[in-house]
Amino acid sequence: MLFTAPSPAFAQVTAFKQAVAEAAARDEDIAAHYRDSNYAPIWTDADDTQRDRRAALMAAIKTAELHGLPVARYDPQGLMNTLANARTPRDRGLAEVEMTRVFLQYARDLQTGILIPSRVDSSIVREVPYRDRQSYLTDFVKSDPMPFLRNLRPRTMEYNALMREKLAMEKLLATGGWGPSVSAPALKPGAQGPAVVSLRNRLIRMGYLKRSNGISYDSAIEAAVREFQQDHGLNTDGVAGPGTITEMNKSVETRLKSVVVAMERERWLNKERGARHVLVNIPAFTAAIIDNGRVTFETRSVVGATEDGRYTPEFSDTMEYIVINPTWNVPRSIVTKEYLPSMKRNPNAAGHIDLIDRSGRIVPRGSVNFSSYTERTFPFSMRQGPGRANALGLVKFIFPNKYNIYLHDTPSKSLFARDMRAFSHGCVRLADPFDFAYTLLAAQTSDPVGFFKSKLATGKETFVHLDVELPVHLIYRTAFTTPRGHTQYRADIYGRDARIWNALSKAGVALGAVQG
């Protein structure tokens, strides 16, 4: 039998395929793609198509820092060296897989974030819209490479605005930031002296005040302080009190970290949010209804307290119905951790809330020896009927979820006057719940006010289903933009952004100063 040696071209193809199979074996998604395509190269042929793909990927990873991504993770110089030194079919096969690995890493990082949220903070229970990794490759080879890579980022006005703010902050960082901090603990209109000059100069550098040589806290400075307070969630009294001074003295670096973290958070929510949706920003203490990208209603809110177990989690769900004149079925954790200890001291404590047995009957307090029970063995539940004194107020808004979080009214109206409004057990209280309800109901009735009030007047618990259920997004943004004016900043009330920044930093994200 005559044996014919394989041709050089066949041997080269075989060596390339073997190298690809060997290098891809460490990643099942990459291995599956090359098996399905019979090991056809994506990057390393000499034709124009693959040259354009290489150029597009290199351009993208070299400028990854624009998105707050860690350039070192993609090692553009190392990748260029690998390509330049690919002399043999085996070298080319290894370079092929490395290009694909970097592409997949960059694509996922840009589209849905560098971090896995729940690993950074267990209260971030958001379901990130991860895309099938093989689909990146399948779609990429059918697309124009440059637009494909560019369009992976969140296509929202907010993300674009945050990118612009990031660049502006980096330029400020290169030119000394906002100058010396304000040394006085507080300043009032009419004050004079060096501290007022520092306040004036800082407001000028921040863009709140026109250039001036004034040395007194005049009406122009007072107006600038009010605008600053508005952008930082403070009461707009025009007085630079301790809270205002603290926020004003925060550095460019601190604000830049907030912006980079906000961009990462925007990537975690990189999906269609709904033409109409509810947006709750936890550290901004606001709840808004958004219609086609425009805020059509907004109200102040109270969110979960800054104590472990009471934080408001971050997630998205769908609002299904409104409850008018709600009953409050007290969560088990509140019953056993808060009310049971009080009832052990005084059986009539929280007497406005009924004690309920397993059959649903009201139990007289005098018939129970509260001291004989522990948190685990306490056999009763607690329930508060409808009424103005109800802990949920007169209306609640339900988007069923396993965290038992919802929006609701409250009889504790005084809390809405405070700058810092983290007092609840996790649910979100609304300052203007009736107007919130009217806005929602306007989509399904010609007289939302009359309809709501007629149900309210009955005093009975009434469930009103929404004809069109709408998405609800509970987000946490300490930096966010508005259509006009400055970027707004809020305090990191739960310390979540600090943990996210630390995780980003460990992943290789760094602050940079940009000249000019």
C-alpha cells in the first residue's frame, strides 16, 4: 500500500487546529465555538475582515479606561506581542484563542460589569442580565466589529453622562481639584474672613459661582450654596452648616470614585427598563415614575435603616397591584425581636396591634404568659387593621418579591423633613403616596383621584390591580445626573459603594488624571 505524506498546507491547518483545541480546552464556551465552526479562525487570518476585527478589539481594550474598566486585565501590549511573535501555525492557534479570551472578557465587562454584585454585598440581590458567552462570538463574526464593540456598553443617557462627568473629574484632578477645603465648621450669610474666601473659591471651582473677589458671605454665595445643597440632597437653607461643609470638602477623588462605581452599577442594570417604570434611588431618598425616559412624578422617601438586617435591598421586580386601607401583617422578625421583648415587660405594649393565633383569631393579651416564650417558640402573629394609625398608612404598592419589600404610606410624616431618611425596616415609605397612586391609576381610569378616594372612604381593605403591570427598580446611586445642571451626589448610607470601589480597585480599576 502506497503512503502519501500530508501536504505542507494540510499540516499547517492541522497544527493550527490542534493548538486552538489545546488552548481552548480550558474554557468550554470557547472550545464549543471552535468545535462548531470546525476551528475556523476569527482573528488571525491575513484577510481584511480579520484584520479589521483585530484592529477593533485592540482599539477597544486600549481605551477601556474610558469606561472605568481595568486595562491591565486585557493586557493590550502583551496581546500585540503575542500576535507579532506568532510565526508558526501553532503560535497562530495559541494567539487565536488568546484574542478570543480577551474579547469575551472585555465584552462581558463592558456590557454587564466587572463584578458579581452579590459577592460584593449580600444586599445587592440584583439579577444581572448576563448574555450567553457563545452568542458574543456568534454575533460578532456576523457584524461590523467596531460598532459591535461600541454598542456593548449601556445605551442610556445616564451612562453617557457619567462618562462625561468622569472625564471632567479626571481633568480637574490633573489641575489640583477644587482647591483648599473650607476650614470653618459652619458659615452663615454675612460672615467674612479667610474661610469665606475658601468657600467662595471652592464654589467657583465647582461651577456654582461666577468669578468674584468678594470676601463676605453675600447673596450670590448664599444662592450658590442653595444650589450646591440641592445637588447634594441637603435642605436648601443657604447656610453652610456642618453637613454642607462636610459635603463641600469632599475631594475630587471621592466624587470620581462615586462616578466610576455608578458606571459599574449602570452596567449591572443594562437591560430595557420599561417605557413606564418606577425608580427608587435608595441613598437619594426618592421614588419616581418614569415615562419614556422623563420623570413625570417624584416624591421623597424613607428607606431601610443603617442597621444590619434593615437595609433596603437592590433589585428589580414588577408592580402588580395597589392596596387601599391596607392591613399590616407584622413581619415575624419584628414580632419576635421588637414586640415580644416589650410584651414581656408589659403585656399591653403595642396594644394597638392585635395578637393572632394560628387559627386567625384575636387573642386577649391577659391570657398569654409572654415570659414563657422565646423568639423561636412564640406561637402568635400580630396584625394591625386598616386606619390612619396603621404603620403602612392608607395605601401600599405591591410588587411581590421574596424580600417582602414594597412601597407604602406612613403616619410618621415628620421624617420626610430630614436630610438623612433611613429609618424603616427595609420597605420604602413615600411622602406623597396619594399623588403617587393617582399618577399610576391615571393610566386606567379617567378620574384617578375620585376612584382612589371612593375606595379610601369605605375604610375597608381594597385591592386594585394595575391593568398594565410596571417594572420597579430599586437602585443605589450616590452619583447620578440630571437633564440640566450639575451631577448630583449623595452619602453612601450603607457603605455599599465603598465596598464596590474596593472590589473594583482590586480588579485593577484606578483613578487617572487627564491633561487638557
